Amino acid sequence: MNRVPFLSIIFMGISAFAGFLIPIVLCIYFRKKKRADIPPFFVGCFIFLLFSMILETLIHRVVFSSAVGTGIRNNVILYAIYGGLMAAVFEEFGRLFAFNIILKKYRDKNINALMYGAGHGGFEAAAVLGFTMISNLMLAMMINSGRIESLLGTLSGGTLTQLQTSISILTLSSPYIFLLGIVERICAVAIQISLSVLVWFSVKSNKSLFVTALLIHFIVDAITVVLAGIHMPAVIIEAVLVIIATVLAVFAGKVYRKNMVNLM
């Protein structure tokens, strides 16, 4: 069996560290430099955990255990529409719930919208990048130590296939691939903060911004699913994400400045 390159292991470690560092840096920055309140950060973490990782995941399990779910999985367009729609609905309504109910007394400081987004996107970075890379590192160690063979012998069916796929990715991918996760998470956090700004001001002054946030979230997720589904090179996918995150950040910045003036 092929071994996982040493450089890949190093880059996985760097990416894991970055996954946990991103939310910490953002929380400190918005607190120390922008005087944001701390509770919105942890509310953002909680809302992502509850609405995305728990509630949305429960719906996925129900859907994908049915014949309809099988049809969705086997069609990249349907899968993109379904995935984008679910992510948009659960996360944006999660934001709406947070801003209307939990963070009502913190709405006097608009910088708290960014602090919430840092928690929402930062928790996602830790979960998606940090813990995934730790899992990859553990699997890489098993592969390189020769202990993976005994584990493979105890598995069968879909579980065996999934593990074999993971092994192939770790052993055959170019090392730099494992650094692209950092770029992806930075873009994702920027998008999450931008969407938080839109929903924040939809609650305070312009309800139509909530629909805008829903549509943007749906489109962004659907595009990434399609690109991954047609096996577009990872570098191109990340380049698209950088463009999307930049454009959305500029748009959200204009909304933020406009509403700051209107609320004065």
C-alpha cells in the first residue's frame, strides 16, 4: 500500500491548526479592535451547531434514506439544488432566529453582526477543517505504520468503500491540496460574515435583505456542489470561491455603510 507523503502530513497539521485559529483570531480582533460584544460570537457558534450540524443533518438522514434521496444523490444538478436550498434555509433562518430572539438586546451595536458571523463561520471552520484534518492525520498515521490493513479486514460494504476512498485521497493527492482547505475556510468565513450583515440589517431596517441572503447562500452552495460534482480541479473551485467571497464582501460592506448612515 502507498504511504502518505510526509509533506502531506505537515500540510494537514497546518490546516488543522488554521481551522481552530481562524475563529480565535476573529473573536479577538472584533472584540479588541472593534469593541464588539462577546456573546454574539458564541451565539453564532451555537446557531451553526444547532441549525446546520444537528437539525439540517437530521433532515438529510431522513431524505437520503429514501428512494427520493437516492435519486437526488445520483443527479448532480438535483443534489446541488437540494444542498443549496437546505443550507440556505437552515442557516439563514438560524440567523433570523438569533437576531430577532437571542441577540435582541445586542442590536444597538452593528459590529455585533460581524462578531456573530465570526462565530458562525468560525465554528464551521473548526468543525469542517480542524476536526477533518485531525481525522485525516490519524488515518495517515495508521496507513504509514501499516496498521490500516488490519482495520480494512474488519470492514465491508459502504464503510469499507468509504475508507478505501479516503486512503486513496490521502496517499495519491498532491500535498498542496491539503493547504487549499485554509483558502476555502477563509472564503467561507468571509461569506458567512457577509450573509450575517445582510440578515442583521434585514431585521433592523430592510426586510428584503433576508431574501437576498437566502438567494445568495443558495447560489453559492449550489455552484460549489456542481463544480465538485463535475470533478472540477480543486484550484479552480477555490479560485471561484475567492471571487464570490470578494464580491459578496464588497456588497455586504456597502450595505453595512449605507445602513449605518441611515440609522444615524
